[in-house]
Amino acid sequence: MTLVGDLKALRGKDALFSIGGFLATMAPGFLTVFYFRPDLIASYDAFKLVLLSLSLTVPVLAVNIVLGAMWLGGDKEVLMPFVAALGFSSLAFFASLAVVILAGLEWRAYVGLICAGELTMLLFVRRRANTRKAQIKNGDS
């Protein structure tokens, strides 16, 4: 098949999943490199830029997969924690990058903002999990 034929054969769910995956992994990693080290964009080839972008974002995505599983609390759909992780990662990276760009902060502040965002999401997810447990214990739905 050709590229156009492959794109036409995609279902809506697959296309959204692909776009979400790109927005949670490649885009924030590339924007991070572009903002903090623009010289690397010109000197690296595309494969190295992809690897660098993924190496910046995949560790956070892995943590967010665990947070997504905690958030959903035993959802039967296997991909749902990954979908939640894509949203959490996009939120963490893009919000932190926006603050850094608007405030003119440095790399350490960017990493600190991502860590603070992840800790905030962890606290929020834990609170929701505890609330859900209490509701189940009390017989509420």
C-alpha cells in the first residue's frame, strides 16, 4: 500500500491515538531541544533528534502510565492507562515549557516544574484512589 492508502485505512480511534502519542512524546521533546539547545537541531540528523526527543519524554511517560493505572483503578480496557498517560505527559511538558518560555527561566527550572507537576498529579491521583476506596467500603457508587 501507499502512504495515502495507509492513511485512508486508519480508523478515527487509531488516528487520534497516533496524534496523542506524537503530542505526548515527540513534540515536547523536540520543543525542549529547540528552546534550550537550538544548535543541536541544525547539527543532528533526524534519527538522532527523534532519539533525543524520546529520551527526554519517555521516562515521564512511563511514570504517567503508572499514574494512569492508579487513576482508572482497574479499568478493563488495556490501553486506557496509556491514554491517560498521554494526557498527563502532554500537560506536564507543555505547561512547564510555557511557564519557562514566558518567564525566561533556565533548564533547572524546567526540570523542577515537570517534577512539581508530576508530584501534583501523583497527589491528586492518590486522593482520588483513596476516595474511591472509601466509597466502595461504604457501599457508595
